Amino acid sequence: MRTQFLTPLLRSSIGFDRVDQLLDAVSRMDDSSTAYPPYNIEKTGEDDYRITMAVAGFDDDELDVSQQENVLLIRGKAQDGPKTASYLHRGIARRAFERRFELADTVRVTGASLVNGLLHVDLVREIPEAKKPRQIVISTGQDHPNQIEQVSAAA
């Protein structure tokens, strides 16, 4: 069914090989996996972004932020402390979590910080020179043989 939905897009698109993988990942997610821990994604500049995740009760050594290819992976695993406390109510969840974010090819992580129970992960979009828009010169029939001669003379 998804293939029929994407057919008009795929007819006029080249190089969107990861779209199918992204749609599969989104369709496999359920609401319970996206609820904890809560997070924000904000645009802090023209090419700058920040993910802010509420990780109350976690120390920096209990959190792991890593990037492998186009996936940002944030994990939290609370270390077991002494069991001396007797809770009447325990509302601060310190359960283990793993959150994945799909990143575009041009996005990279620039840093992470933990402040007041909030984990901030800063990202930047860097478009390489080869991917920036460029003007293509259209040659006429008279120009074309000269260009081939210049290339073969240089070789």
C-alpha cells in the first residue's frame, strides 16, 4: 500500500533510497516507545538544531550519546544505588531508555551537555560545497567539440 502512495514521488525523485527505510522505522514505532523520556527538537539558527531531553535523576555517567552514520543514539541506564530509601510515592522514572533519531546526511552532532536534568544535544547542518546549488553551463553544438579537445589535451 505504501508503494502506491509513494509512486508519484518516486517517479520524479532520484537518490531517495533511505525514504523507504525511514517509513518502515516510523511504522514500527508505537506510542509507548515515544513517550519516555520526553524531548523537544528546536531550531536554534538557520542551520543549527538542539534536541533537549528530560532525564531527571540521571547523572552524566549514566547517559550515552553516540552517532553512527545517520543515526543519533541516546541511551540512559540508571545505576543501582543503595536500597535504603523507602518511597511512599515514586514519580521520577529512572528506567533505562534508548532513543534513536534519524539524521540527514549533512547533519552532525557538535556537542552535548547535561544541565538541571535536561540533556542538550546540539546539531548543525553542514552542506558540502559539492552539494550546494551550482549553475550548469549549457553548451551549443559549436562549443561542444572545443570542450572535448581541451579535456583530451589536458590528459
